Amino acid sequence: MRRKVLMAAEKSIGACGLCGQKFTKAGMARHLTSCVGTREGVGAAHPESKSDQHGYHVVVDGPFREYWLHLAVSAKARLADLDAFLRAIWLECCDHLSAFTINGTTYTQSPLRESGDRSMSDRVGTLLSPGLRFSYVYDFGSSTELTLQVVGLLPQPTKKTVLVLARNDPPDIVCTECGQPATSVCAECRWEGTGWLCSACAPDHECGEEMLLPVVNSPRVGVCGYTGQH
């Protein structure tokens, strides 16, 4: 899919969920190395922490650069916990299938024995390590593919199995007809990078209002039936 969306700023920024300061994605990674050590529930990196007593700082990238997450993931969390979190914050629309691929092994909700796939019941502490890059896909029809990277350790378990450390601010997407802020996108026209519409232009769109989906802060915006209200 070609992406032809006018953005108000070239660099995506977001707010630290711990202190509220604003940074770019790269700047956020540097900021969080110090900020997490001052907040309850997460701590600064400590390479000697036991495998079941630390968490991971994981950066999640969507297929478009403006969408990203910084997460704290407990070593005791299961892949199923991370799957459920990604669905809830970014992806869930029609209960589609999903899968992680880590070091060449695929992890699914209901693995087939003959396929060699493994279950998402595995704990992340047995699979992840600093520097590791792995992938995730939601929906094998109209797929949304994510890239995840472990950028460091957090020695203290988070209060939740997965915690948002930071998230991109909603991109400033403008109407392709008039340049005002877009509030909806046509599920058909988005494949050509058009069909981003403001509330005034949406009723006149040639594909009909039944084809429109809300503009939401997710890499799955405009895909399938995603509305961001799971």
C-alpha cells in the first residue's frame, strides 16, 4: 500500500508515560534509560538481575514510521499477554489470528504440531534478550505487521505484565480534499494513499460513507473494520 498522507511534522514525537516529557522515538529511547530508574514499578538496567526478576524494554514499530510504542514487558509475561496487549492498544477488530516469529520459530495461539509452531504460552523470559529483533503479524488476510526490538533490561518486574512507557502522539493527517484535519479514511481509497477526509468532506466522498473508518492512532487505521474501540 502506498502512503501519501500529508503530515504537519516530519518527525513523529510522543510523550513519556512516566514523566510526560515529549521526544522523538529515538530521543525517547535515550530518555527512558534514565527516567525508568526513578519511577515506581520499573527500574534502571541491571545486567546481573535473575531472569525471572527483570523486565524488558521493548520498542514496537508499525509499518509506517509515525506509529511506535515503548513497552516494559515482565520476564514472567507470556507471549499471549503481549499478544493480547498489542491487540487491545493497536489492532483488534474481528478476532483475527496472529503470530510472533522469534529466532526463526513461529508462536501462535493454536499451533499445529506438524507445522513446528510453538504456543504463545511460553514466557518471554525464556525467549528474549537485549538486542533481539522479532516480528508479529495480526490478521493473515489484511495483515498488520509489527517489528519489535529488545533495547534493554528493567530489573524490577512491572506491576503489569506489559506497561506502556511511551507512545507516539496521533499523527497530524490532513484531508486529501481540503487540507483540514482528517477524521475518517476510506477503506478502499487508502490503497492508493488517498481517501483521508475531514468531517465536512466525508459526506460527499464517492465511495459512500459506509466505506469510511475513523482516523485513530494505530498502524491498523483504515484496515478491515478497525475503529480503535476494542
